[in-house]
Amino acid sequence: MSELVATARPRRARRFDPDRKDRIIDAALDVIADHGVRGTTHRLIAAAADVPLGSLTYHFAGLDDLLIQAFTRHAGRMATAYERHFDGVRTRADLVEAIANLVLGADADRDSAINFELYLAAVHNPELRNVTQGWMETSRAVLHRFLDPVTARGVDALIEGLIIHRILSTAPVDRSDTIGYIDRALRPPVAQPVTNSANNSDSNPGQP
């Protein structure tokens, strides 16, 4: 009887992929930009990251955990870019121009789409609201370098609103109009005439 020799099946080499988690997070942002939070699934993210589906459950507690980490990374990147955007501002005219460039930026569509998805998701998720609050505080802090706190808060809201209008508009947005809106928002308030009731009563002594 011939002896049977068992042949060991060669082990498949394990893929060394130390950046896999980071790649999944970046892929999640791409999927969010293309499909929105409601359309984002594990399968779409895994395909975009070119990883097995099981990698998502290995690195993240669930889809919510992945979304929170993805939005946190996005907010951090946006904060860094936002601050750098105003580095060269020295005058009021520089500030108006910088804000206009921010509103009309060529790469704003993708980032803005992710921003809006973050805002919408944060309405129902307190953890994401912490992310949006941190982002708003960061953007206002940058504007505080040039404006008083109240004006900075208003201009911050104006920037968001103008970006929304640009993204949703079916017609081209005029740059000169945009600069005009920003310029008006940065004008000092017009002093209102003060009525001196004491002087008025002196000029009309017959009145009580």
C-alpha cells in the first residue's frame, strides 16, 4: 500500500495595508459627496476604498461611527483650509476679495455638498452637532482677526448663505454682485440721528 503524503496548501500572503482605515474614511467622504448620507452604504464605501466589506466592521463600530469620523476629518481639513485662505488679508479690500473667492471657489461644490450633508445629519445626531459647533467656532475665530464678534458671526452666516445660493442657482452667479453683498455687510452701521428730548422741551416751554 503506497503511503499518501499530505501536501500543505500554501498560505495566502496577508496584504499589508497600514493606511486602510484612513482610506476608508476618505472613501466615505467621496460617497457622501456623490450619494448623500441617506444613500451612503457599507458596500459603496468598501467599493470606493477598494477593501473587503469586512474591513469596515473591523475598523468601525458601525456606519454611524464611520460617518462621525469622516465628518470630523472633513471639518478639520476645512478649518485648516479656511484659516489659510485668509493668511494674506491685510486690508478691508483684501478681506472682501478673500470672502468672494471663498464663496465662488472652483472646488467649493464637493466640499459644500459634504458640508450640507453634515448639517442635515447633525439635526438628528447630537454627536455630529458637536462637529458642526466646533467648525462654526473655528470659522468665526478666523473672522475675529478682522471683525468684531457680532459682525464676524453675521459674515460667517452670510458666507454659508451665499455658497448655498451659488450651488443651487440655475444661472451663473455674478462676481460683482457677490462682492457688493459682502461689501455692504462689512460697512460700519449708519449713525441714527439722536432726538434730544431735553432740548425739545426747552424749545416748547408750554408743554409739560
